[in-house]
Amino acid sequence: MYNHFLKSFSRIIGAVMDCLCGTKRPLRTVKKRISSVYSREEGRNFQILECLDCKILQTSPFPTAVDLADLYKNNYAYTFHQAVSGEKSYRAKALLQFILAMNLGNDLIEFGSGSGILLNEAAKLNFQISGVELSELGEHSLPESLREKLIQDSAENFLNRCSELPSIVVMSHTLEHFLNPREILLEIHRKQSLDGILVLVVPNNKNFFNRYRSRFWGYWQVPVHTYHFNHDSLSKILEKTGFRPVKVVYRSGDFLSKGLFVTNLFKISGSSVPMKNTLLLVNLLSRFWHLFYRIGRSDLIMIAKKL
């Protein structure tokens, strides 16, 4: 009887791990045997655990800095990201127009700049730009005159060194990659002025389609996605780090997230080098995906002000 109780309890409650909100309670297992192109080649499966207090989801086993450095160096889908640069440009311009409409200022820094697409579009709209990107591919989309605006470094190292930040901080599909998003947000709060604005874009794990596609959702990119957010959980962590959400918008997931859904459905690994024809097809199809930009809720955009 006692052993039966322990087995039942272990199926419901995950490991006792610290959550971003600071709780010490056990985390509840909500998804089992989750894999992605970043783990499937090694035959690794993960769980998704939920904090019983704030409802933030986190990946388990939780990756180490060494794990992630190896994945970003050897297995991250940089080639596919370049193939969908046209769609990324459209989505960046839409996000920037949203920022402009709110009259938040024009001094902007982006953490996780990727190939520099958003920074390039921001410069065209007369934003004063700067960016931080870990990958050496960060300058790919920036004209030579703007390349000095992009610093190749980790967000953690940059924040430790800098004395102050611009009034607008943008992190588009970046927060879910950090090992400790709470510390990142706290440091941004310390370095921003009183009128500081935070613009976050994250995968929204609480959406209609994810309810039915379950473990095959394209944004379960374990283990490179360490944490997984929705409106309620992101609002709570922002409030605990000194920010107040002031605006929320939803949009469809990008084309790559749909491709990753297919790879999850058919258990395709990310080990093979994509053929040129495959990249051309991805590039072509992604150019039409912007027609569905406002359909769906897979992406959550949240703007927050300093308290």
C-alpha cells in the first residue's frame, strides 16, 4: 500500500527543484518523453515540470552551461534561421511598428540579436540601436556601417560589465534560452533608467493548438528552451523582478516552429546537413507564412515598465 502510494506520488510530482519564483515546493510533471531536433540524435528525452505556485514550466533534466554551449556550437539550426530571414524581417518590422505606436522612445538594445535582422530594421526606422549576440553569425544581416553596434558576448557577461542600459530592451525569443532568466531580468531592472521599457517575445505554452498537439508542439525545443512561459507565469516573474506588464499581444508562431512540429511528429533528428533544395523550399514557404501573422496565439508579446 505504501509503495503504491509512493509510485503514484512520483508520477504526479516531479523533482524538488528551485523555481524562478523562489518556491521550494516539488514541481509537477506535466509532459513526459519530450524530445526535439536538439536531443533526438542522442536519444535523450526530457520532462516538462510546472511550478505549483507561479505555473512557470521548466525543462528537466535541466541543462548545464556546457550542454548548451555544445548544442549552440554543433547542433543549433543557424542554417534554417538564415533560410527564413525574409519572414524574420517581416516579423521584426511588425514588432517595431508596435513599439513605435506606443511612443516608448527610440534608444534600443536587443539581447539575442541573432543575425541582426531586427537591429537592421530598427536602424531604418531611426532607432538608436545596439545589440548583444553570443553567436559569431550576429553580423550577417547588418550593413558594415552598423556592425560596430553589435557586441558578440553572452547577455550575462555584458550585463555584468555595462553601467546602464538604453530605455528600451528587446528580447525576442531569447528569455526562454537563459539558464537563469530571473537574474537577467533583475540585472536589466538595475541598469535601466526609471522610464525603462522591456519588450519580450516568448513562445506561449498556453494556446489552443498546443492543447491538442501536446508533446509535438514545435516550441518544445528541449533542452535549448530551458523555461516555458504563458501570460500568467511571465507576468508573475516580471512582477517579482520589478516590472509591471502594460500591454499584451499574441501572434502566430514562426514558420520554423511549424517545421519543428513536423520533426517532432515524425521523430526527425537534426544531425543531417540540410540539402540546398530543402533550404530553398523552406525559404519559399516561409515568405507566405506572414499571411498568417495574426492568426494564432503561439507567440506571446509582453511589454512591461519598471515599477
